[in-house]
Amino acid sequence: MTKLVEVSDAGHVRTIRLNRPEKKNALSLQLAWAVIAAVDEAAQDDDVWVVALTGSGDAFCAGLDLTGSEPHSPYPPMTAQLDDIGWVGQFLLAIRKRCDKPVVGGINGVAVGAGLGLAMATDVRLIAHSARLMAGYTRIGGSPDAGLTITLPQAMGYEKAMRFMMENRTLTGEEAVQWGLAGEAVADADFHARLAEYCAQLCEWSPITLRLLKRGMVKSYESHDMEQQLRYEVANIGRAFRSEDGQEARRAFLEKRKPVFTGR
């Protein structure tokens, strides 16, 4: 059986690669928890100074797999393994709070919904020219989760974040840089080499310096309670998905038609 997450080391760089290319790395529960476990393991390994997070094939992560056979709760995505934050909130907690090493997002292709949340949880991002970023919640009758109400306003500012999500915009590589969602756009053919090069360059600095730098940056943004905000997100998306409009939005999405909303 193919591993859902591939982990490899080069010097002091640990690369974590989502490996479900036939589904554009869409998130099953197993894949989501495997990513979290891989980040947690990298955080505990003193030989790892920098972590790269990227996808296999032509996608970074297409979000929650809505077509899979796994059971879905009206409170997606949640499990009994942790509290009401669930795996969708654990992305941000694992990358920002539990891992004090720089995590570089290698956004090699599409990142949507929770996949965008995973991308935005990383500390800095390189993005391929052809990659596409979209929140996607409005088209399935949901509200943002995966920490996006925290990370998008941090990256873009309040109004741009509102417009990006309300208008269901799609941003490609260079547009994403202009909007503040990534720091560097890279030609597709050069992407993986540039990601490796960038991470190796970071390893030229003291790992103690990098870890303390990240701790300070994360601490500066924690004037609000991150876990409380993540619970608020999950509660909101649960309400949205339980509504009649939410159910209609997902039916229309799968049936490739325009939804008809009633406000219920």
C-alpha cells in the first residue's frame, strides 16, 4: 500500500509530502492525521532544523475529500481522537504551536479549503506559477475552518481576506504573491529544486536562532486565544453544513449545477 505521506531528509531539511496524487491529495481522515503526526515527529527530531511541506503530483491539497467512502459527521471534519478542534484545527496547532522550527510551504499546485488552511498554516510559502489557491467554502455552503480566519487576515489584511473568501476568488501563483498569500512565485519546472534550495539556505543559520525567532513571531500573534478561535470556526462550519442551504450547496457542487438557496 502506498504511504499517504512521504517523509525524506536532506541534510537538516525534513520534507513532508502529501502522497495521494490520484485524488489531488484530497484529505481523508488517515491522510490528515498522517500529516499532523509527521509534523509532530519533525518537531521532536533535533537533527531537523527546517521542515518543507508539499504535495505530490500536480496538486498541493484539494481540501476535504467529498467523494470518498469515509463516513461524514454533520460537524466535519471531527474525530474522537482529540477535542472539538479536530484534525482541521490541529494543522495550525501542530505547525505553529507545537513545531518551533520554520515550516516552509511548497505550494506546487491547487490548494482549496482545508488544503488552503494547511498551506496558510506554514510559516512562509513558495508557490508554483500554475498553482491555484481558493477558499471554496461559499460554494459548498460552509464557513472557513482550518485556521483560515486567523491566517488569512494575518497575511492579507481584513478586507482582502473578506473579499477573497466572500467572492470565492481563485488566485494563481504570482497573484497569490501580490495578495500576500505567498512570498515567492516559482516557474513550475524549477519549483521543487527551488524549494529544496530555499530550505537548505535557511539551514545556514543557527537552528536556535530560527526556533527562537519563530517562537517570538507566533507569540506576538497570540493576544487572542488560538484554540478558542479554532473551536469557534468548527462550531460555525457545523452550523453551516447542517443548514438546508449547506446541504443544497454540496448537492449542487457534486451535481455540477447552480445551487438554489432558501435562507434556511
